[in-house]
Amino acid sequence: MDWQPLLLTFKLATITSLILLVIALPMAYWLAFGKFKARGVFEAIIGMPLVLPPSVIGFYLLLAFSPSHWFGAWIESVLGLRLVFSFPGLVIASIIYSLPFMIYPIRAGLQSLPASLREAAYVLGKSRWETFFKILLPNCKSALLTAFVLTFAHTVGEFGVVLMIGGNIPGVTKVASVAIYNEVEALNYPAANQYALVLFVVTFAILLIVYSINNRLLRVRYPS
């Protein structure tokens, strides 16, 4: 079995999850506590990847990232990056596609905290961002862990978006889901099973560890 698609998959999932964690923290705080009229519009835009077929998102991203489109041409001329059929393109597409899987658990965790935590911090002279990073986030460890793992697992399982944006270039954009598809098309079921089994075992192990940690955190926070 060629291990390169699996290594590329986990590399993509790790980079995507780390970048999304940085992006999602202020956005989750904004959605949890911000007051603005267009909340529904922003929530609908963020949640689109949850309901749209991946091929639809992949198609429009392919058009946007293409050098013939103004955005793709601007990225290539200014940053020297070609986003279609490249690993950076996969990362950006994965960030867009997995965004709600990072934001929503963090927002739910923030909203589950008692309002007295924020109010006490403000009374003690803490700023909003000090309160967020020093008080709220340490009390949302379970939500943060869940968000990170869900994003990682969702990125590992991507197929439609990565195939549309990245194609099937070995060592560059050929991730495990695409490798499985190729082997099934070639009727090479043993090879497809090897890739699928590795993904199944790794994903199950990660989820098992995360839920065990979350249960331990809940027992510490709410002892019986």
C-alpha cells in the first residue's frame, strides 16, 4: 500500500484544523454574544457546508480559484500561488468546507457557560478579550477539543471538494478518499479496503480518546 495519500490526508487535516481554530475563536465569540441584525445571514452562510452537496461547493470554489477568474488570477499574481490542483488550494477549500464544524461546538460551549462568569470578570476590570481568553476559554476545554476533533475527522473524510479542487495528483493532492475511489474504480478492492481500514481505525481511536477525555472533564466539573 502506498502510504503517501494517508500521510497527505493527515497533513491536510492537521493544518486545516489548526488554522480554523484560530479563525473560529473570535467568530464563535461574536456569534455567541454579539448583537447585530444580520446574525441570521451570517449563520446561514457559515452553515451552508452542512447542507450543500460537496460537489456544489467544490464547483464554485473551482471557478473562483481558477486563473481565468479575477480572484484566482489575483492570488496568482500577488502571492504567486495557483490554488487549483495544488495543496494550498486544498487547504483553503477545506477551511471553507469545515468551518461550521469548528465554530458551532465552540459557540455552544461559550453559550453554555453561566453569564455570571463574564459579569464578574467585567466587574473586576477585565476587558472583553481578557475575559474571553483567560476565563471563558479555560472553561470550554471540552467544546474546544470536540470542535478540533470534529474538524479534523471531517477533513479526513472529504471527497467531493478535494477532488474538484485538487484532482488526483500523487504526492500533491491525492488524499486517501481519492485513493479509495481510484482503487474501487479499478476493482482493486483489497487496496481500497486497506486505505479505508486505516482511516476507520485512526478516526475511531481519535474519537474514543476525545470522548473519554470529555467524560473525565465533565466528572471533574460536575462531580456526583
